[in-house]
Amino acid sequence: MDNVAKEPVIKIKDLDVIYFLGKSNEVQALKNVNLEIYPGEFIIFFGPSGCGKSTLLYSIAGLETNIHGNIFIDDKDLSSMKIKEIEEYHRKKMGIIFQAFYLINSLSILNNVILPQIFLSAKYEERKKKAYELLEHFGVRAQAHKLPTELSGGQQQRVAICRSLMNNPELLLADEPVGNLDSKSSDEVMALLGELNEKEKKTVILVTHNPAHLRFAHRVFYMKDGMITDVKVNKEVDRSPEAALERVQEGGEERPSISRELELLLRTYSGLSSAQAGSLLIPFKAKQIVLEVLVGMTTEEIDEIEKKVENLLIRGVDDNNEIMNFLDIDAEKGGMGLDKRTAERLAAKIKDIVTEIEFLEKADVTPPGGEIVDTEVEIVQIRRYLLDEFDAKVANINALKNFDTAIKDRIENKIDRVKFQKNLDIPVLKGGVGFDKRSAKKVAKRMELLILGKYK
């Protein structure tokens, strides 16, 4: 795309975003960001969770207030705009699409789409006509009088796109717009965004952590730890449906990663029909989907982390920096390439669990007389750990005693995990701890990890 003769529609200079400025918990979400975006470009902010890409998008949208530096929209600094000018920017210049749709469930699809024009002077019939046209264009007119809860995720995101286009904005900002969708709906929504850029000449700015989307962009801004680490230009933008499939490229060019397990399956069953092979791959696909939804990692990445944790269990927590470094360093250097804050959080959590397991391994000591030392200290240690880890609260002393009893019974294997979780969930007056179901489940899961440490 040729931008030589154009002036940037967005220009960012020395942008920092800092939360809790000057306090002990100060967090710098963006550091010294400088960039220019030109009319008609399809731009992607790419990087791991927590790297600052959504913060950058919301800064451009005028929704982030903790900014230091300058964001110019058509040469006008956002920070110098009056409230009415910001409102005008939101209504006419910019449309935004969120991962969570944010449709109002009590309003019909038609009225959700009309909503952005509620403060404009257009007559209702004119607004309704335009909304119908958008719904028709994006294939959801038949759902106009339904409620959002009656639509699939893909249909709801199409409606959200219609709403973002209601005022015909020049800029379309999309924050992980396909993060909640299945692969088919995801491909369809990405195709729609590509079409809006190519045919409608909308400037699209997309936040994503999915490398499969990079082919849609004219330029990709790579981010980590709140900074732009690289900018790459796609010489050929590829938005064809075929490009969504796994491809092996010739000439030593980058090849999309493929699971070793999947590669083996495809080789093993290469003589079968696509339908037969597909049915054999269903369990594998299901596993990959669950891993992506729950932890955002592949089986290979989890396997690598498991190996590091195994070393940590063997060598002790003094080697925790090995996991931290592995999670933080770039993939090209053999690491995971996670955002530094995410890496620190995961490494600290692993260290805490391993430390607790090490304590339990050493807790039972047999004295010369042959009797086992009283486990009361062990129970208190576990209880304190679990309450601190999940910020759980017990209502009174009776709940505390019930919790200690449940821990003791589980350690001595008098009750199983299901019974332990149930004891955490039931009311104190009935002999339980009185946790809510979610807290009970989390605490019970962690207790099982600690049991592994005691009975390894």
C-alpha cells in the first residue's frame, strides 16, 4: 500500500501510560510509543497477553486517561480536545469492536445497531433504514427483531460490527474481535474486516495475539512489555480463505508452526479420506481448543514448561530463575516470549506451589521413638497457604475449625477430593466451611497438588 503522498491520520509521540503514578504499586503499561498510521491502512498490534496492545488501542480511542505524551488525530492532540470534541470524535470519526460484543440484551438487534445515533438529529425512520441496510450487508437482517441472547457468537459480532459502522466512521478499532468465536465464525469476521478495509477504505486497527491474522495487515507492530519492539510490512497482503489453512512455504520462508502430535497423526493417516482423518483428529482438536481457551498455550508449550517445573522439583526453588527466564525470553532464543509481567506472575505462582510441596515433603518426621510428629503445624501451614493464595475468608472460628478438620481428613485420606470440596462448600452450621462454589473448587484443586507433594 502506497502511503507516500498521504498524511498520517494518527500520529503518536513519546506515549507512556502509567497507572498509580508515584505510588508503591506504580505500573507502566506503555513505554515511549511512537508510530504513525495512514488513511486506509490495516494495522495490527500483535503480542502476548499483557503486553500493552489493548491499552494502546484504547489510548487511540480516547478511552485511556492515564496518558503522558501526545496522540494526534488528524493533527489534533487528543489531550487538548474539549469534552464535546471527544464526543464528536467517538460519534463520527471512530467505531470500536470489542471481544465481548457488549450488546444490550434487553434491546432488539435493530435497536442495538441504531444506538450510536441516539444523540444525532437523524429521524428514526432514516436510522432504521440504515440499520437494516447494514444488517442486510452483513447477513443478519433476519435477526433484526430478535434479542442478542438468541444469536450465535458469530452473529452477535456481526451485529457489533454493524453498530460500529452506523455513523460511517473513518477509523475502525477492533480489540480481539474474534477471541470469543469458533474458527469458522472467526474466519468470517476477519474476512468482513478485510472487506471493510479493502472496499470501504476504512482504516482498521486490530489487536490480536493470533499469528494467523498477521497476513491481513499492511503493517504489524510487534509489542512486548509495553513497548513496540518491531514493525514489519507485509509485501503481499493475503486475505484469501485458502490462506487460513496450514501451509508449508518453499525457499526457507517462515512456516506456520504445526504440532508434532498433529504432524504425526497426519502422516500416519495420510491414506484415509478427509472425513475419516477428521474423525480421528477430533480428540486432538478438542484438546487444543480447551488448552487455547483455558491457558492460551499449545501442548508443546505446556510440555516445555512441565520439563522446567520437573527440574525445579528436583533441584529446589533456588533455580526458579530458570523458569522465569524461559518464560520471558523470545521464542527465537528458545523461550516462550511471554510478556515480562505475565512471566513473573506465572514463575512466582509455580515457585509458591513448589515451595509448599517441599514443605509437605519434609513435614512428617519420625522421631527415635517411632511415633509420627503431631500434624497440627502442617495443617495450619496448609490452611494459611490456601487462604492467602485465593484471598478466601472464613466467617468465624467454627468455620476455621471445620476447615482444619477437612484438611486433616484429606491428608489422612479419610475423604476424597469430591468430599473435601463439598465440605468447603456447605454452610458452617452443617459442619462445612461456607465458601462459595467457585472458591471451594479452586481450593480443592490446589489441595490436590499439595497432596501430590506429600505422597509422591
